[in-house]
Amino acid sequence: MERWWIGRLFARTRAVEVDWHTLATVMPDLVEVPDTGVADEVQTIRHGLGRVPKGIVIVNMSVPDASGVPVHWYREYSDPAWTSKQISVRFTVAGASVLLGVF
């Protein structure tokens, strides 16, 4: 419940309870990959999530050449399984710097 007294420039807001355990399970672990290496080659990346990830998303990227081709990631069935400490991915662009959100 919020009550606003604009004339007195005073605001009172009821405190919201935050479940920190639930928040920690939803927040992604940000992992920086300084060099994606060779394109379409398996890379094993360590993360600090503490559980097997459900997925990853590319948060930011820096592409080395002037073509501006965006970096994408993918996996194949033959790639190693994801664990609570590491993931294996393949990137479509060689030599890029990528910031991953592991969730």
C-alpha cells in the first residue's frame, strides 16, 4: 500500500519483502569469454552458478573484424553435457570477445 502526500513532499511506502534465495536462483552468472577462438569449435567455459544451467544468453560482444557479423552460440548432441561448474558451447565467429549470462 502506498500513500503519497504531495503537498508535504513526503512519501511512505510499505516495505516489500524480498526472498533472496529465489532472487539468487533467477539472477544470471555473468561470464566473460575474452576470445572465442576458432569458429565452430567446442569451448569449455567455467561458471559460478552452482547448479546445471538452463541456458545462456549473449549479453555483449565485441567482433574483431569490420564486417559486423553478430556472434551466435550453439551446441551439438555430441558436445559434453553441462555441469554445475562448466558449460560447453560453440561460437559462430572467431576471435570475438563475448559476455555471457548463464542462467
